[in-house]
Amino acid sequence: MDMRLELIPLPSTEVDRSKAFYIDRVGFLLDHDVQPGNGMRIVQMTPPGSACSIVIGVGMTDGHAYPVNGIHLVVDDLDAARETLLGRGVEVSDVSDMGGGVRYAYFSDPDGNSWALQQIDR
């Protein structure tokens, strides 16, 4: 039995602000921005090269939900990924070397959903 993680809903207090952050600053690709009715809005975005997307919107999650923490974006070159995000205005932590070829840098979106950039030397 296959089980594929393909979509992570994230809380967002301002959909357009979150959409701009993920597309313009982080570099995600826009999959959908639809308003099916009843005040609902669904915005789905995918990191380049990923099989898993995120979704933000109105009328689909609890507006008072706690932020999601520790979502990992695995990259081949952490230093290059970090520099790209910094160049786009994203506040990214310094690189933490965990030993054994595992390195991390961290950032958060405007709603406090937190992300880890992870590089594992294979």
C-alpha cells in the first residue's frame, strides 16, 4: 500500500500576503488559486522539484490554528539555497552543522509557520 504525502495545509491570516511570500520570496510555484464559492478560497503552491505542496486559504482550516512547525525542505546546496532566500528578503538563520554531514538553516513565514532547509551529504 502506497502512502504519499502530497499536501500540507498551513494556517494563514492574510492569504494574499502568504501567497506573495511563498511565490515571490521563497520561489514556490502556484498550482491553484480558486474561489469555489461560499467565501472559500484555496491557494496551492509547490516548492520546485517537490511532490508535496502546501495549501493556504479561507474557509478550509481553523482561522485560529497554531502555526505548523519544522517543515523540511531538503536541498542539495544549503549555502546556495540560503543565499537565494536572503537575496529575496527572507530572514534565514545562520547554518547549523549537526555533524555527520547534516546541516540546517531555518526561516518562518509571516504567520509563524516554520521551515528547515536541510542538507544531508550522501
